[in-house]
Amino acid sequence: MKKQNKQIIKNISLLALCLLLTFCAKPKEKVQEKEDFKLQYTKPAIKWTEALPIGNGSLGAMIYGGVNQEHIQFNEETLWRGEPHNYANEDAGKYLGEIRELLATGKQLEAQKLAQDNFMSDPIKQIHYQPFGDIFIDFKNHENFSNYKRELNLNNAINTVSYTIDDVDYKREVLSSFPDQIIAINLTSSKDKALSFDLWLDAIHEDKSIMTSNDSQTLVVKVKDGVLRGISTLKVKTNGNITHANGKLQITEASNATIYLTAATNYIDFEDVSGQPEKIVPETLSKVQHLNYETVKSNHISDYQSLYNRFQISFGDNGKSANTTDQRIRDFSENPSDPQLVALYVAYARYLTITSSRPGTKAATLQGIWNDKLTPPWFSSYTTNINLEMNYWPVEMYNLSECHEPLFDLIEDLSVTGAKVAKAHYNADGWIVHHNVDIWRGAAPVNASHHGIWLGGAAWLSTHIWEHYLFTQDKDFLEKRYALMRNAALFYSQFLYEDPNTGYLISSPSNSPEIGGLVAGPTMDHQLIRALFRNTIEASQILNTDLDFTSTLKPLIDKIAPNKIGKHGQLQEWLQDKDNPESHHRHVSHLWAVHPGNEINYEDTPDLMKAAKQSLEYRGDNGTGWSLAWKINFWSRFRDGDHAYKLVHKLLSPAERPNGKEGGGSYANLFDAHPPFQIDGNFGGASGILEMILQSQLGKIELLPALPSALAQGSVSGIVARGGFELSFSWEEGTLKEVSILSKSGSPCILKYNDKIMEFQTEAGKTYSFDGALNKK
């Protein structure tokens, strides 16, 4: 297959998958009425963090909803700076032994300097994700309007703007279609010939060109950054008149108009930029230009709902859902008694997953697929020491398993580039990735040695492969991806070395993200490596393969430096007992074994669980958005629902303070604030809320393990537990009312609620129902 055909094949595959989902998806019974989840406002957006996002996994947009002028800023996932590049430093391995020796003898600053000078990525910085372009629509004489409404309906993934001028009602709908790979904008007026506007494209790139086609119905913007070039084209269909002048289309005397836009680049993969957007874009538009908007809309809704409708959640509604979303966020900061807002936050996270991570697309970045800056914060790339993984924490649990696939594809890429880094930097086989990754799959340590040399990336990413198997019980998937886990484990088996001071096997050099500098033996690394070894061993046994290799991992596990309790009663973050109880750093990485890991838990390691809780109490309840989200998950695992909800209160409070400063919380459009915007907190917060009502990390399904008093009633359907189980259950006054369990794989089931445990065999495809006391119905 020639490389230039890869993108075309991808588009065909995406369409085929979409059709399969559309025709094969079966609706499931719900335990409650479908919630009318939407974000709603009574004025246009002024800032990007007030605009509303749409997306189809690869093509995203932010919609401002202006009246005189509509601004739609859009992105295409493969438009980045740079070019194919191997970031490995070929001479780095020469210095590994010396760096380790310096750390072992307490010479941290010398080790950091040596590493900074000789061990880092080439070049030291990675590359930015880029915005693509902007759509502008100018409306004539639309100053005096009334009845303005702007909303994003999560039930159908359509953004709507409506208002009235004199006696004419105007309405816009905007969607990003996965089946048709386009953004569609539909404009209507209630009165014939009342719709007139100017339309044009632009981009903030210096290297750009904008053209109007000869048919007077099409606009094209071309941008270039590094070796990547992008083309975006829009086409207008209307019952009015169309002319063009000065790079703009002018539509007059219409009652309806539909705009279709698509975009593509020459990126094929991290080694290949031979794509042909000049062919892809017109071919994509040609497939929809003869379709009316209602057909495109229907195809979009059918596809989207085949994913979205699998899951429903409700915590009740006290009437505040009628208020605008920005007002609800402000009110929640004063009084967190808006249970429907908490459910909306989970539904919004599912929406953001579907719109930013579909099979065949790239994994969601720090900002999903949305970015409006040439130099976005943190490059809008992939940060693997927490943020990338957090993007995918809830994906299996809230029943969007296939949306996990882009992450697995990213791991496949990193196993290639990471193998070069493993050999060059550590003289080891297998693969490794450090704390940051871009579209060229740079796996070497970047930025600065005191935080860039972190060794947990391959281990942590590999846990997602294992978790996907635990939730789905899909052995074919496990067999397909097993080599990724295995080769990550191979790297660590060669990388670990015996600490001359303690005799333990340790990870060195590394750091505990992003605190304490370059060290030997951070606790988080050891937790991750043990988890990887155990998962790889179990996977090889399930597949009955590679047993000779995995048998070599077993004796290593007990030799790795263990979790330790320090002098303050805390779980030690480092090999040495040097934790500062006054530190309120946003990272609490040494609690990884509590969540998302499970090595530390109340059943097997109660003393370590107590120490981990002490560590979290020392760190405190403040933090950036993603940090608050992780702490919600921690407190849920500690089974303290009210404390977890206290942090939900913080996460759902305004990020923009009255004093003009920003902090962790939520923007007006419910985007999470680091600050500025990072999408990981949206996903991590949803994960933490779901952990309050269901946990399954210890081989059993525990219902309502950390239910906060503020969510004393509720229901959920379509939530998934490890072992291949899909559950629906409800509760009232904090007490379980009923539960039904669909067994997808026929695995044995252990169900726990309070002190009662029900254990039973299941058959694949059969549903089991119980009352609130776990008596069979």
C-alpha cells in the first residue's frame, strides 16, 4: 500500500466504523428518565473559555455565538509545528553511571547539572500543537436583538444560537460530524429573504493564503508550519443569492443557508508527511455537497448517540438546572447544592471524550483537540506523568471503551521511538517514554533534568492496556497489545539497579513529578514498575505465552524498594524519609498505588492506606484543576465521600476570581482550569465522581463505596465494572434501592454493598437483578 493512500484508507475506515456503530448499537433499558443535559447561556461568548466546543475526534471548533458577528475557531488534530525527528541523544548513555553515582553519594545538584548538559533530548524542547483557522460570519443590522439563547446540547452534540430581531427569529446550529468528517453550520430565519451575511475564512498563521473559488460558493484557507501544510475548505448552500468580493462570500435575501467545512494536512504518521490534503479535502466535501443539512444532522446524531446513549446518570434536580451554566458555577462556589450540575459534569466529560478521541484519530492532548494559540500552554501536547493518563481514566467506566483506542495507537508509536531512547540513554532493550510527548513521538527527557528525567511513562501507559482488558475481558485485544506491556517490562527489568546504600532494586535517575528534583528511587516509579510486572505476568498466563520471560520478572518484584511509612506517619515519597509535612505541592504522585493503582488498599495493606491518607492530608485540599480531580479519586478510594465532594465543590467553582486572578476550578464553559485550560481535570473529575458510586479495582464490585451526603439520591445505568459487567442501579436517602448487572463475558461476579457480599456465577449476555439488600429479584 502506498503511503499517500493511507489517509484515504483512514477516512474509509472511519466511515465504516461509524456505520457499524450506527446500525449495530442497541439501546439499553435505563433506570431513570434521560436527563436533558445542556450548557446554556443568555449572552454570546467574549473569551475563548466562554465559547462552546464541538468535535468529531479530529476536527474541532469553539463557537462564540455572537449576534453581529459569529466567530468559530477551528482545529485539525494533525497540524503541529516541526517535522519527523528522533529526539534521542545518542551520547546520553555514556553518562548514566556517573549520574547514578552522584545521586547515590548525595550530590544531587551535580547530578542534575551533568544530566542537563549531557543526558537530555536533542533538541531540548518539543513542538506545539497549532490552531488551524477561523470562520467569521457578519450579519447586517443585527444590533437590536432579544430572546437570545446559546446552548450546547449534550444529548445530540449540537450547538445552537437563537435570537429575535423585530418579528424575525434567527437560528444557527453547528455540529462536527464523525460520519461525514465535516463541520456543518446551518442558518435559518423565520421570514423569507430575511437572512443576509458576509462569510470569510482566516488564520493567525504567518504563512497562509486565502482564496475564493470560481463558483462563488467556496472558500479555501491554506496554512503551513514546518513541514506540515494544511488545507481547509468551506462550501455554502443557500436559497438566497451568493456573490463574492475581497475574499468574502456575500449571501443575501435567504431564509436558510448551510456551510460545510473540512480540513486536512499532509501528516500521515510520525515518520511520514507525504499525505495529500489537496485531494482529501475536496473528496470529503464532494460526498456531502449534495446532501441536505437534515440528512447530515441525522447521520451525526445517530452516530453520536450510539455512544452517548449507552450511559445515563442522575443525582436529582432541585430546579437550578434552569439557570445559565455560568451562573450555576458561581452559585456552586457559594453553596454546592446543585446535584444536577455534578451529573452534568460527568455527562460533559463523556461528551468531551466522544468529541476528542474517536477510533482512528489521535489521542486527546492537554487541551483535547481545541487550541487557539500558536504557542499554547505546555505546548498543548501530551504530558505522561499524570495528564495524558487522566484523560482516559473514566473511559472504560462510563462505557466508551472504543474511545480508548487512540491512546493505544499512541503507545504503539512510542514503543518505536521509545526503543531508540531506551538504547541510547539507558543501554537497555524494550522502550521508555519520559514526561512529555509531541506528535513526532519524542520519548527522550525534555526541558530540564530536575523534572524531565522521569522514568514512569512506559509503565503507566501500559496499565491502560491491562485496564482495558480487565473491563472488556477481550483476549484478542490483549494478545494484539501484549508486546507493548512486555517490552516496557523488559526495559525496566534491565534498567533497575541495586542501590549501593540499601541493596534494593531502584529506579535511578528519576524524579517524583514535579517535586524534589532529580533523585534515586522515587516511590511512584517503584509502584508503577511493580504493577507493570504483575500485570505482564498475569497477561502472559492468560494468553499462555512468553512464560519464560515473565518468570524472570517474579523475583524482581520483591527486590524493588517497597512502600515505606515515614517519621510523620506519612507514605514516603522518596527512598529517604525526607517528606515535608508543610508542603502543599499539587502533585501527590507517591499515592499512585492508591489510585489509579490498587497495591495500597484497606483490605491488604491497611497501614499503608492510613499512611497514604496522612500524606494526602498534609498536602491539603487546594490545587490546580487536575490536582483537585486526582484528590477526588483519592478520597473516594479512602471511602470518604464527603471529603471527596468537598473537592468537587472546589473543582466546580469559578476559575476566574473576583480579584482578576485565576485558580483551579472551572471556566464559564465548564472547561477545567490548570490554569489556564487543561482538559484532564474534566476527565479526572468525572472519574472521581464515578468512584464515589462504584469501585471494582480489588476483584469485586463495590456499590456506593464513598457516597457523599450531598448526593443522597440518584441512579446510573450503563456504568461498567472490571470483569466485563455493565450495571444499572439506584439509591434513595443514601441507601441502595435496586441493582441489575449484565454479564458481558460470563465471568464470576462478586458484588459488595456495605457489609454484605454476594458471589455468583454468570452467563454471558444474561442480566441479574437484586434489591437493595442484594437479594435476588
